[in-house]
Amino acid sequence: MKRILVTGAAGFIGSHVAEVLLERGDEVVGLDEVNDYYPSAYKRANLALLGLHPRFSFVEGDICDRQLVTELFTTRRFTHLAHLAARAGVRPSIADPFLYQRANCDGTLSLLSACVGAGLENVVIASSSSVYGNSRAIPFREDDSATDRPISPYAATKKATEVMAHTFHHLHGLSVTVIRPFTVYGPRGRPDMAPWLFVESALSGRPIRKFGNGTTRRDYTFIGDFARGFVNAIDRPLGYEIVNLGNSATVSLNEALDVVRDVTGKELVIEQAPPQPGDVEITNADISKARRLLDYDPATSFREGMARFCDWYRRSRA
């Protein structure tokens, strides 16, 4: 049985990854500061679900608290680290880059430092597809040099964590897999992301803000597919690798709105808005490496995933 520290366990992706680990019999310790980036009640609800598992325990705290992190690694004897805690969001990072630097860079450094000498079998760190910026090499491959030129503070902090992870692999022999997620969505999703905002607005009859002409494209990845791929990465020490986890099929903003109309059964009220600073034109994952190294096989179409998300939203949030 593995004993896994899951940072960001109260969040959307972290709670799903923890749930998969618990359901297969692992012991999970969740670490999360339960901040107010979005309503903390949603995060408490995620923790309540995880708390139904007898092998789950939770520590409320900040990954930047080096004393707390060191004590956890000393007393709990983790076998693996799944690092999913982060300040997310491109647009808010432009307004407050210092907050993103602290949470994403300093927090990751705190955890990596605690891993040294702790005897962990593997470390998996969540980065972001935002590191690709406006790369013209479509689909995005993990060796794309465009990641050296991020276009938002959020993306810059995520690239920095990738580089720091390599440094600790090189200096201390840590096995670290860096995962680049591509627009993950689904039940318990983040309320600041497009799938949630679109469904919420459609069901309530409020306008949906459409940024740009609707031709921007996203590689939407259903949470169930992503969580299975992430857990496979936990199980497979690879030395140091960066791996995309996406769906590999892109959906335009206009197409996404059509799907929202269909799954909600509502006519949409569209409010046109200009493109947003820091947003990229397309995200599209080359997942051949994930297929080869992690047996990753995403099977959920955007239409199917949005139907499942809409059903969950009606039951749990509407």
C-alpha cells in the first residue's frame, strides 16, 4: 500500500486524484490551505467526500510553510508525492504576479526540499498547458522550445516549477514526472472555468461573455480520463519526464457554445467581448508520449463530458 501526500486535495483535480487513489486502497494524506480563490464551501464539500474513506486524513496548511511541510515528511513517511496545489488562472496572475510566484514557485521548492532524503519512490507535479503560450507547432509536444517564452505570469511560474524539479532530480536523484494538464473539466470543476461558467449562465438565463470571434480552440480533457492518467504517472517512476495529459481533439469556442446549448436545452444569450490579455489561441496536446509511458487513453468526448458535467451541476449546484 502506498502512502501518498496529495497537495491541493480540496480542489477540483486534487480531490479526484485522491479519490482514485483511495478507492484502489492507498493511504492518502491531503494538504490544502483551502483558500478563497473560489468559494471554500465547494472545497469543504470535496473534503467531506474524501473523508468518507477511512484511509484519508487531512492537514489544513500552506505548502509554503516549510516547518509544517518538513514535519509532515518526517512524521508521515510518505512513499509518493502528488503535487497539485497551485494558484491557477491566467488572468488573475496578470493582476497579482507576486501571489503566483509565492504559491507556485516557493511552494514547490518547499515540497521538493522536503523530499530530499525522505526516501520517496516517485514525485508527480502538475504543471500547465499554458507554458506552450502561442506556439505554432501544433499539436504541442513536450520538447517544444516555445515553453521558454511564456506569455503570462501563471505560465512563467509553472515553467519555473518544471525547471526546479529537474534541478532536484539532477542534484538529489529524485524521480519526478511533470504533468501538463490541458483544460480539465467535469463534476466538481472550478467555477471560474469556461465549462462551469457557460452551463451556469445557460441554466440561469444570464448572458455568456464570448471573448473574441469564437475561433480560439481548447483541448478539453474530462476529469475522469485525466485522473487515471495522473495516477498511472504516480505508479511509474521515470527518472525525469514531462508528459502532456490532454484529450488531443480541440474544440472551438463557437463549437463549445453549441454543445452547451444542446446539453442544457437552453437558448444562449451571448455578450460579445474583446479577446483577453494572456489568453492563447489554441491548446492541443500531442499525447503520444503519455500513451507510450503511461498507457494513457482518454475516451470521453467533449459532448459526453459536458453532458455528465451538466447533470452533476443540476443535481449539486443549480
